Amino acid sequence: MESAWRVFIAIELPIAWKQMLHNQVDAYARSSTVTFRKWTTWQDYHITVQFLGDVEAERISDIQARMNEAGTNCSPFELRLGGWGIFGRSDLPRVLWRDVEGEKESLLGVADIVARHLALEGYERELRPYSPHITVARQFRGHEPFILPFQHNDEKLTNWSVDRLVLYRTHMHERPMYEAIHVAKMRNVKS
């Protein structure tokens, strides 16, 4: 058994949204001179809530217990795909991502609840502000100027209901790279 697992807690996207986003990304990549070093495998699309990094395997059950506790304090909410964005320089982006919209304040609240529960196990939240997004590509390598994808019509898929937190394990150099190893249901009913 490996001594350390690279893990993070995230919101999963339903398969229909993953496939739709994949189709958009694929069309964008084929219709332009845009080149990124790494495109995210569509099965791996997610919204990170908290990255934990390399964790000793025997501590995974403690993380799962804290996730379950956090889930009992979270209410389900709805999200939808938003616009496109980048991290890094506009001419040489490090990351191409898709934003999320909808009950984003609820998502921020869930991230705060998760961070508080995981702090009890010694896991600290990142210092930079939480910016929820779906990473679709990394490290622009194009020879032409970078242009953001055009806005797609997502009306056929409006909102999806978020009712669980997922603990993912990273398998470097595999595709797909992320394995769901635990699910914590959100149980707090909105009043």
C-alpha cells in the first residue's frame, strides 16, 4: 500500500454537463490554433472545494469522517456553467477554465464549512481567495495570440443540483486521473 495519497475535496459535475463541456472544448480546440500542453480529460471535470495534497493513507478515514460532518451542515444548492476565464497572463495563460454561476454564495459557504471541519485535522485552507471553477486546459503553447472561447449556448442544460462532496484521489500520469474514493451527502435541509 502506498504511504501517501494526493487527495482533494470537490463538487462533481453530472455526466451530461461533463459531456457538453467536453464537446465545447473539443470544438474550440479543433477550430483554432490554440494549443495547450495539457487538456483535462472530460471525466475529470470538477470544482475543487479544498486541495489537501499528499496525505498519509492512514489519515484518509479521518478526512472522510470530517467530510461527513461537514455534509451534515451543508444544504444542497444549484449551479450552472458560467463564462470562460484564464489564470495567468492574457497572452500566455497558465489555466483555461469555465466559471460556475447560480447559488455561488452557497458554494462559498460549503467551502468555508469544509475548511473549518478539516482544520480540526490540521489541514489549512489556501491563503489565496477561493475561486471556484472547472479547469479545462493548462499551459498555453500556441504560436498565435490566445483568444478565449466564444460563449456557448448552454440553455438546454440549465442548473444542476449539488447535494454531495466527493473526495478524489489523484493518479498521476493516468487518464482519467481522478478516482472518487468517498462521497459525503449534504443533509441540512433549507428552511
